[in-house]
Amino acid sequence: MDWQKPISDQISQNGRLFFNLAYGILGKMGEAEDVCQTAILLAWQERAQLRDSASLKAWLARIVLNESLRVQRRRTVENRYMEAASRERQLSDASRDQIEIEDSVSAALEQLTEQQRIVVALRIMQGISGKEVAKILGISDTTVSRLLHAAIQRLREIMQDWRETTGETA
């Protein structure tokens, strides 16, 4: 049987139905138009499979439906991949930023005296009280305060130099 006329008639009569079906699934006009065009091509290529002209409308609608679902599944997979890649980039950027910060802090701490580094590590990083730090190091509370103050002042200077070098703003 020559299917050209019946297929053409169905497209003319039900083109809006086929488009609305695709659009309802995909939600995008361009994709729905592409699906309808692809469905017409697929219908023409597979026309030998159709046995009954009475079921032509349903057969074309099924092709549109299947093609729409295929596009939707592909889009879902692509979106998941893009989201995963985006999360990975964000994690990578965050990891790189974290590593850069840790390296900068380590480099800044290395510029302190040994006693200043120890006081900063115990007081600020470990949260130990000044009195406990004094006991641990066998020095006075006043010396702990003086070392901490000097270390913080030196770290501020280092950070100011870093900001000027890198163009960072506070």
C-alpha cells in the first residue's frame, strides 16, 4: 500500500495533537518540533510495519510519544551528568581554594618564631586557655599574651603583603 497520502493526511489533520503530545512531555517548543519531525521520518521509514490504515493515527501518536520519552530520558541523563560535573567542579574549586588557604596559613606561620607558632597553635588552633598554655610551656601568662599579640601582629603584616601581592581585598 502507498502510505504517503494517509501519513500526509494524518499529519495535516492531527499535527497539532502530535505537537501537543510532544510538548506536554518535553515542555519545550523547539524540542517538541524536533520530535514531531523525527517522528514523521521514523513513521516513513517504518511504514511497512503498519498493517491497518485505521490505526495510523494511534501509530503516529505512539511514535511521537516514544520519541518524546526518548528525548526526555536523554535530557534527564544529560542534566544529571551536568549537575554531577558542576558539583565536582565546585568541589574541585573549593578543594583548591581550601588547599591554597591552608598553604598560605602554613607559609605565614612559618614566618613566626618557634615560640610564637607554638602559642598560636595552642591558644588559637587548639583553644587552650592562656593559663594552661603558660603551664605547658613553663612561662608566665604575660609572656603568653605578649607572644600571642606579637604573632597576630606579624600575621596581619603577612596578610597585608599577601593582599597587595595578589590584589585580594579584605
